[in-house]
Amino acid sequence: MGLILDGVLQAFRLLLAGDPEVWRITLLSLRISATATLLALAVGIPAGTLLALARFPGRALVISLVNTGMGLPPVVVGLFVTIVLWRNGLLGALELLYTPTAMVLAQLVIAAPIVTGLTLAAVQQIPDRFRLQLLALGASRVQMTWVLIKEARLPMLAALMAGFGGVISEVGASMMVGGNIKGSTRVLTTATVLETGKGNFDVAIALSVILLAITFLVNWALTWIQQRRRV
Amino acid sequence: MRPFSLFLLLAMSAPAALPAPATAQSSTVILSTTTSTQDSGLLEVLVPMFEKQSGLSVKTISVGTGQALALAARGEADVTLAHAPALERKFVEDGKMLNRRLVMYNDFVIIGPEDDPARIKGTPKAVDALKKLAATGSRFVSRGDKSGTHALELALWKQAGIEPAAPWYIESGQGMGATLSIANDRRAYTITDRATFLAFQKRIALPILVEKDRPLLNIYSVMEVNPANGPRVNAAGGKALADWMLTPEVQGVIRTFGVDKYGQALFVPIAGKKDEDF
């Protein structure tokens, strides 16, 4: 227990003392995961809405695939993204491996199905009658879809939280496609693995505490937004 | 979409964090190396020094020696720093790696529980110590991850004529640090490089029992990647980093590395020496 307490104290010391390395790692984690989550929203909200509203053959299969994707193991994503980005790989010419961009890409692959699946659920929970009513009131299809998305925005915040939570806490893919390079692709999770490997358990705990605190703050802010409108 | 403004804010500065794809590939050198060089902290000293002096940027990929060489053989790295001489020579013979040169050494030690149930303490030969472990069925934790440490351990078992097996032989499949923690928890024997052992000394109750036997020498070599391995190998950059490691200045840095933290140097520089010298 003493070790954990030391770690928590160490976390405050590192942050308050403005340890540049720790700040850089923390900000990079936020930037990469926020970018990946935003991109996942850009892909997932339209895709999820489409899946919820459209009827086409094979729809159940696609939904099953999306639901499976919600539990995609990050390490598997990491492996495939790495192979694609290898110098000899499909996208090798872009020289993206071991860059933050590669990490955003891998995290996007992890987060997109989560956002899609939860958006699908959010839009679907709006009663059919509401939809018919909109159409009866003379709304065009585009207008109806827009209203539905707006109506589902609060549950969609859950999609945002789940997507962000999934990628900021992920280590397998970030380690593989980023390479944990100091000053370039080292994020909170990979730094925690490294410090554990070095036997610097207090630093590792401090990084974990920072990660938990960030995840909490982001979720707290989003929950506040989500719940405020309920009142 | 107000709820997302927080995210927008965070992501605003993202493009700054994401450098454009390196089009000038010759300015980046990928060094594939072992976890021990990273975990000891040596590369965190050497790499920035090299970047500053050469103007090149280095991407250090720390994995097990087996993977480090495998990546290089596929042309996914430009230069490799490894510590498994027999395996390295094989890659050189196959033409995958070029110009293998010794850089430094440290040594492996066999550690185990204080009460030493297998009575190996002070055994001069590492192989004899392993024979005793097998004969008494004493728990032994192996890396089991194709790292340089694992390769050395397997070579010793082979020399001892023993095929280690469960239940007393435990494969962790993890890095040295995690393996030390497992050995400590199970009160088991294991083989570790001295640098990692020193880093963990405070946390584990397993003293050194066998050391300073010739087969326990841990020799690190640098090799350049054959440009024929892949279309985008930065041969010039790889060679620049390899050459640089053998300069007197860098060898001097290696000689004193770790003294401030552990009271002893972690590596001995040996540029210019050959395998036969040991």
C-alpha cells in the first residue's frame, strides 16, 4: 500500500513541478485519443444513423459485425495496422509507422465501431411513431434524420465517452504502431509499461494516476453536459 | 454541437502533434534493439546525443533480440543493436545483416532464493549450476520470449544436456523486469542481465548465486541492415549510427554510464575487439 501512496504523491509532484516529459506525454495522449475519437464520431455517427434507419439485405450481418467490432482487441488492431504500415506493407510508401498519425489511425479503427454501435442503439431507441409523426408533419428525409440525430444526442454522448475511454486506455495497439518513442509516440499507457519494465514502480503508478484523473475529468465534463439538459 | 466543444478544443492543437509523413526518409533512422538497452536507460542518453550531432532523427524500437533481428531482416529497420552473438552471426551469414561489430558487454548472473535449495551458490560453472537445478527440480523462471537473454539461457541448457520442462520450469513470456518479479514471487531461480538486476535489486529478495563464468558474458553488437532487405532501408543513416557508437567519445560515455545511479558501470565498451578476444 505504501507503494501506491508513494505513486499518488509522485503523480502530484511530477505534475506540479511541471516535469516537461510527463506533461508532454500527457498532452500527447490527449491529442492522439481526442483526434481519434473525433474522427470516429465523423465516421460512426453517420454510419450508425444509416444502420438504424435504412433497411437493406444483409443489415443484420453488418450490425453483427459492428457489434463484434465494439470488442475488437486493440493488440489485434495494432498488429494489422503495423503490417499495413510496414515499409514493405500496403501503405509503406507513406512512412507512417512509429508516428502519432499511425496511433490515431489504430485508435480510430478501435473507436469507430464503438461509436457506430452506440449511435445505432441511440437512434433506434427513438420510437417509430415519432418518426412517422415527423414525416406526417411534412419533414423531408434529411430533416427527419437531422431531428433524430439531435433527439439522440444525449445517448450519443455515451458513445463519445465509450469511444474516448476505449482509446485513451488502450496500450497494445499504441505500443505496436507507435513504438513508444520518447518525445514522439510515448503516451501515458506505453510509458507506464516502460517504467514498470524499468522497475520504476512509483513513476508507473504516478502515470496511471494521471491517466485515471484525465479519464475521470473528461467523463465528468461530458456527464455534466449530458445530465444538465435533463433537468 | 456544443457537447463536443471540449473535444474540438483538445483536437484543435492535434495537427501540431502529427508531423507530416516523413518524405525525406533519409533523415530518419530506425534502430531496432533489445529491451535491456532501453530499460537500462543507456539509449535515452545516447540517442539524443547522436541526433544532435548528426542532424538525423532516430526511432528506437525496443523489442526482444529475436524480433529486432526479424524486423531488420524484413527491411523494417536500418540498424540493429542486439545481444545474441550466435543468432546475429546466422543473420550475417544469411546476408540479412552487414558489418557486425562489437560495441560493449555486461554479464548475466544466476539469481535465486536466499536459502538456495539447489545449493548452487558459488558454483564456478553456470552449466553445472543449471544441472543442479534440474536434478533437484528447483523452480526456474525463463523469459521464453526469444530475447537475447532467452537465447543465452537455452544455449546453457543445451550445453548441460537438459531439456527443461514444467512443472519446475516456468516460462514468463515477458520482459526481464516482469520475469524478475515473477521469480521473486515464486521464490524461483532465474538468469538476468546485471543491468536489469541492479535496477530491481531493491524490490526483489533474490541474491546473485552464480556469476563471472565465461558463457555468462553478454556481448552487444551493432549491425547494419542490408539495403537489399527492403525498398526503403536507410543504409547511410544506419551506418552513420553504427559508426558513431564505436567512436571513442561514445565508448567513453558507455564506460561511465550508470556509475552515478548504481555505483558501478553497467556496460564495458569493447569497440574494435572480436568475438575471439573473449
